[in-house]
Amino acid sequence: MRIQGILPFARTLLESAASKGSAVIDATCGNGHDTLFLSRLVGSEGTVFGFDIQEEAIVNTRKRLLEQKAEDNVTLFHTGHHQMKMHIPGSFYGKIDAAVFNLGYLPGGDKEIVTKGESTIQALNQLFDLLAPGGMAVLVIYHGHPEGKTEKEAVMEYVRSLDQQKAHVLQYGFINQKNDPPFIVAIEKR
């Protein structure tokens, strides 16, 4: 297949927004795959802030970073992404180049613990203040479960309402796949 899959395309978008020395956010650390990717992308000169509400996710992410000998450039917060402005130092406000969200539940974890539309929208509102001009938020939206469908609707209503003078919003996904395939929403701050 020549069309990029969802996760590779998400990384392509992140690579277009961030580079060595960038400050970035993994808003949902999960099992640490994106945190590790971001750590390598921004290098030792860069900074990664990672958030997850589940202790298991923070533990999994730390373990992955250690096992993969990641750069010492990651700060993890065991809290929801809707509290990012409370934890990211003010010196980074307006300087974040990229952020990634994987919405849904922790793969291999408790499927009853899921991201919610309200807190995700709170996080996106905060992130908009943190992003540099040209900075990008990449959301991978998993909506194949009841709470995911509810969150998807709330997030899509929110992103559709963003002023086009302030942000470009892209939706990318496969439309002929069964079982509610995940899709991407990318928001670029103007």
C-alpha cells in the first residue's frame, strides 16, 4: 500500500512540525511508543513533556524509554492532559512545536478507563496557548467503543468550530474500512 497508514501518517505530521531542539508533548503516553518517537525526533537538545492519567501508562513509558536507551529529555506527569498548563513551565508557553494525542484506552490496559471529550477539549484549549505559530497537534481518534464515539463527536464539533484565521484543521482516514477505523485530526496553529 502506498497510502500511509494512520500511525505512520501521524508521525509524518509530527516530523513536519518538530525537529532537533524542539519542545513537544505526548498528551497520552500510553505504552510509550510516541514518547520514544518524540524523544528521538527532538534529540538531546529538545524537550518532551508526557502526560497520562494512568500510573500503569507512566510505568510502561518509563520502562520503554529505559529499554530503548532514549535521550534524557523526557519529563513525565502522572496526570490528565487537561492539566498540562499547570505542569509545563511558563518558559515553554508559545514554544511547543508539536503534540500528539491517542484518544481511547490504554492498549492492553483497563478498557473502562478512557479519554473523554470534555477533558480532551480542555487540553486542546490549553495547548493552543502553548503551541508556537506553525505548531501542530495530531490527534489519533480511536472510536470503536461507546465512549470513543461520544468523545469523537465532541472533539469533531470542537475542531469544526475553530476559527480558520487561527488554525488549519485536517482530517485523514480510511473511509472504506470496517469496524470504525481510527482517523487523524491535525490542528496547525496559524
